Amino acid sequence: MKRLSQNFLSLFTADIGRRLLGFIAVAYLARVLGKEDFGAINLGFAVLAYGMVLSAAGFPTIGTKKVAQGSSLEIVGQVIGSRLVSTIFVVAAIILIVIAGVQNTTIVWLIILFLSALLPQIFFVDWFFQGKETMGIVSAARVTQAVVYLTVVLIFVRTAGDILWVAVGSICGECAASALLYTQFRKKYNNFQIRLKPSLQLFKQSAPLAIGIILSTLMVNYPIIALGILKTSSDVGLYSAASKLVYTLMMGDRILILLLLPASARKFHESPEKFQELLRDTLRWIVIIGLPVAVGGMLIADDMIKIVFGSEYDMSAPVLQVFIWFFFLTMIHTVFTSGLIGAGDEKSYGKIMVITALSYFIAVSAGAFYFGPIGAALGVVAAEGLSVILMDRAMRFLVPLSPPEKILRVILSVVFMAVVVAYVAQYGFLWALFAGAGCYTLFLILLRAVVWNDVKTFIARF
């Protein structure tokens, strides 16, 4: 089995496993703790998530790129040393803000304990193995983290009084995952002595990435905040139902960035022509796979919402019909992101993300104010579309990418599929799903949008 297929399977399996274990933990805690304390731990996790983004400061992404391009092992000490400095600063700053601004002592201690999970993250060298395109150990570490966390929660959290054990479980999970990764690194390079050496140059290189990643994290939650302020909690619920389905689909996007970033950096280092070919082929297959998902999702949105959330959420269907395009645009965005970072143009990426964040804030705020949940979804899609256009323009200065091959034939196949799905949908969700997939495949073949040689090439690379 080729390296790419092994990496894909390991990441896919690990992500499913983590989601299942996480769902068990969430369901258990929701029943044991009650609404108030369950909300408190979600607040703790939210602070931890922002702390992770701030303390990482783009170092893992820079490290992945440098490792993929063949940098010496000195980069390990530089990343760990730089991350140590940023983590201490971030943890200290957040703790001071929490102590000054939060009156509830339990919540203060809960957040402080959650922030302690950032310390083992310093030695979380998954980025090194990602750069080496060895995803098996990365997947094992992520599953280990989820298993340890769930184990601590099930053993020690019995009543609302045990709430602090949730944070302890998070610490234990991060420690176990970091220990596994670091131990494997030491086994492979047992003669190499890591010297913690914070690098000013690394800070400068990672700054644009850090800005982009932080803004991306903030943007994910902004529509819910905007709807909560400008509209009602019911509107928040309608938007959340649709967005959860789309974010589940975006598991593919997370796997894509883990695989494509190191491959892009390596290919650009080896040959600009190979780099261009990799991005062009990836973009083509994203259109072939992602476009019918977006169009089909629009047509069966009503049935999807009813099956997953019930008839109470009927009004989420129009939101899903709009928001499904965020999935498609984000997949394209990921190709351009991997290309820019792989080619070393982190500054352009950072600038584009600043513009995206500003447009995101304006579009989502205006959309939520005037049109509610649908408007918020339109704002998200519009801002993401603008970001894709800007990314495409930036890529043209590095490596021009021609439109995907036979794109008009693919679009025509999607149109035929849409007609079939629209007709069959009246007979049930599953019939529409299977008819759509079958007809789309048939039209791709009949119109020669995809030929057997394309499939053979894809399989050979995979």
C-alpha cells in the first residue's frame, strides 16, 4: 500500500474513532453534570481551544513545511523552544485575565486546569511526523488522547462536584499523546540531542501564519455570536443544526490539509513543475467530488435535517442549502493555502486572512441582522468565496493554475444529476442519494469527463 493511502486510511480511521469517543464523553457529561456545569466545561474547552491556537503561533505549520523540505533536526529544538516561550506568555496572560474578570472560583480553577493542558502540547511533535508524511503515529497519538480523556471522565466524574476532573482528564490525555509522539521521535533519533533554542527568525516566519490561523478560529464561532446578539436563541439553534452537518463533512478538509501541506512543500522544493501538477490534479478531483456533494446537499437538505434533528428544525433546511457551499469553497481554499505555504509565501496568506476576517465580520453581521440564520450563512459563504478569489490571485504570481481539465463536462454531469435527484427525491432520501450517485457516475463516463486513464493515474498516486 502506498504512503498516501496509508496516511489517508490512518487519519480517516483515527478521526472517526476520536469523534465516537468524544460523542460518548459529551453525552455522559451532559447527563451527569447538568446544564450549568456542562456549560462551564464547554467554556473551559473554548478557552483551551483559543489558548492552543495562540500558543502554537503557527510554529507547527512552519515546522511541518521545513521538515518536508529536508531541514535538519535542529528545527525540532527551535520549534519546541519557541513554543515554550509563547505558551508561558499565553498561559500567564489568560490566567491574569480570568482571575481579574471571573468571579466564580470554581470556573477560575477549571479554566486554569484546562490551560495546564497547553504545557504538554509544547512537546506534541505531530508536526514533525506530518512533515515526514508518517501519519500512523500521529493518528495513534490522537486516538490515545481521546481514550485517556474518556477513561478519566468515566472513572472520576460521578457528580457535579467532580467537574474539575474533566480538566484533569484533558491534561492526562494531552500528556499521554505528547509522551507517545516524543518517545517515538527519541527512538528514531536516539543520538540526536535536542537543544531548546527559541528562534527569532522562526517567530518572524510564523507571525503571518499565526495571524491567519487565529483569525480562522475566531471566524468559525462568530456567526453564532452575531446571531445570539442580533437575533434569538432559536435562530442560533437553526444555524447550529445546519452548520454541524457541514462541519461533519469537513472532516475531509482536515485530512486534506494534513496530507497536502507536507506534500506541497516537498514538491515545491523538488520541482515547481511537480508542485504545479500536484495542486492542479488535487483541484480537479475536489471539483469532481465536491461539486456534486454541494449540489446534491442542496436538493436533499430538507430530508437530511429531518432525519438528523427532527421536524422541529425544518427551518434549518434553507440554511443548510446555503451553508453547504462553504464545504466546497473551503476544500478549494485548502488547496491554495497548502500551495502558498508550501511555496513559502506565508505573508500573502496572512494578508489575505486579514482581509477575509474583515469581510467575514461585515458580511455575517449584515446578513444576520437583515436575514437571520440564512443571512449569516450567506455571509460566511460570500466571505469564503472572496478569500478563494484572493488566494487564486496570489497563487498566480507563484505558479499559475489552469482551470481543472474537462470542467465543463463535470458541470454538465452535475446538472444531469441534479435533475434526476430533484425528481427521485419525492420517493425518499435514500432513493435520491443512490440515484444521484449512480447517475452522476454514469454521466461522468458517458461525457468522458473522467476516463479510465484518469482513474489509473489517481490510483497509482494514491
